[in-house]
Amino acid sequence: MTREDVTAMILSAKRQAGLTWEGIAETIGMSPVWTHSCAMGMNAMPADKAGAMVKALGLPQEAASVLQESPTKVWAQAVPTDPCIYRLYEIVGVYGPTIKALIHEKFGDGIMSAIDFDLHVIRVPHEKGDRVKIEMSGKYLGYNAW
């Protein structure tokens, strides 16, 4: 059983049960962003969360061990070499499908505008080292059915 097999099973079980990523995430005790990213093979789950996912979706037990495997995060695009830009690119590569899925669940079939768009970069003090907080807000644009 491969990561791709498990992802396909998760998506099928989710669709058949009429579940949302938020609902699945709540069931396993994690965030929807992290849950979706793991389901898509971009992050590994600890054993307890993988077991909870398998149980919640009625997947074969073997899927739990696949969900725990460390992923190889690749996508077929040219990668920028500037370290700061590369990290932002990595975020979109890893979490882009998750963000898209959650936008579609919350708003419907459409996109977030990058024209009618706000972006804020905020420094947040943190005991383990200051954090970069990036806030993005774009107008939702539903796709028109022709």
C-alpha cells in the first residue's frame, strides 16, 4: 500500500461519508490544515493520530503505518533559490492543496483573489524565538458556471 493509495482511500471515505476536513480533524484532535496535509502525504502522523484517522474513516489497519511514514515533499516546478522566498514557495507547495480544499469547503468552488487582497507580515515575540506571522485576506471569487 502506497501513500497515493492511502490518500485515495481517505478522499473516497471522506466523500462517501459526507465529512469535512474540520470534522475529521476534530475527531482525531488536530487542526484541519495539518489533517489535510497529512492525508495528502505531505506530513507524517504520529501513531495515535494515524490510528484515529484509520478508525474514523474505516480504513484498513495497514493505512495507519503508511500515514506514519516520513514523506518526500516534491512537486514538479522550478524552485526559487532565495532562502526566504524558497520557504514561502515550500509552504505553498506543501499546504497549497490544503488551503484550496478548505476554501472550497467553506465558500464553494472558487478562488481567493490576489488582486482584491491584503497581506500583513507581523513580528510576534515568542519565548523560542520571534515568529513571522503572515496574514492574507483576499476576496472570494466563485467560478461562474457557463
